[in-house]
Amino acid sequence: MFCDRCGAPLLETNRYCPTCGKPVVGNMPLMPVQSRIAGHIRMLGILWLALSGMLLVGGAVVLAIFRTGGLWEGGFPPGSPPFVHDILSFIGILLLGGGLLGVIAGWGLLDRQAWARMLTIVLACFALLLFMPFGTLLGIYTLWVLLPAQSEEEYRKISRPA
């Protein structure tokens, strides 16, 4: 059995949720208070981990090909200026860094850490600039869920103390 407010596991003997303090009646929790973001936080965490996985794989592939000289002798494409390698290596490093930050943000949301909301909002602003539909859509969805002032109050209630 799990709490319908915060998702924490409940024992049969619990009268209150050990995480958020919500009363439990019998074997079933009371009807949830309508919360705008409670149902979206877990989905956001999973989606951020998925996007971050794609960014990490993409960054690793770009660095593997272009950082070490890759598959081509003398640059890619053959005869290209030497700065192309540097630009593509920089893009690979950016992808790895963004993927790492996304993993941290996704984990923080799933663990309901207080700092994860702000980090995810910042990353969502950058995700709007990604040239892939999944990143842009995730950025819009994240801002829709986490940005309103009401969401800040609700997230503060369900997050773990710092």
C-alpha cells in the first residue's frame, strides 16, 4: 500500500504517512486533496531520466567519433577545416554535461528533493532550445507543471526537507 499524496510505502499499521503525515483510514488512505502537481512529479522524473539517457548516449557517440580523430584521417568530412573537430567535440561535451544534469534533476524529482524543482525549471528552459521534439515537449510540460506559484507551494508540501 502506498500513500496517494506522496507515494511513500505504507505499512498496514500506519495511521499516518511517515513521509507527508497524511492520515490513513483503515487499509485505504483518505481521498486525496486535489493537488495540481502530485501526479505529474513522478512522470517528470522518469521523462527527464529518459531524455538524459538519450543525451548521454549522443554525447558519448559524438565524442567517440570526433574527439580521438574518429573514423576519418584528416578530419570529417575529408578536407574540412580543423576547427570542425573542436566544435563537434565541444557539442559532445555539452551533451554529456546536459545529460548528467538531467539525470540529477530526474533523480531529485523522483526522490522529491527540495532543490530539484528549481534545477528542473532551469533545465527545461534549455530543453526548449533542443532541436528534437522530445526535448522541446518535455521543456514545455515541465514549465507547465512546475513554474506556477501554486506549484511552488504544493511542491514544498510534498518535498523532503533539505
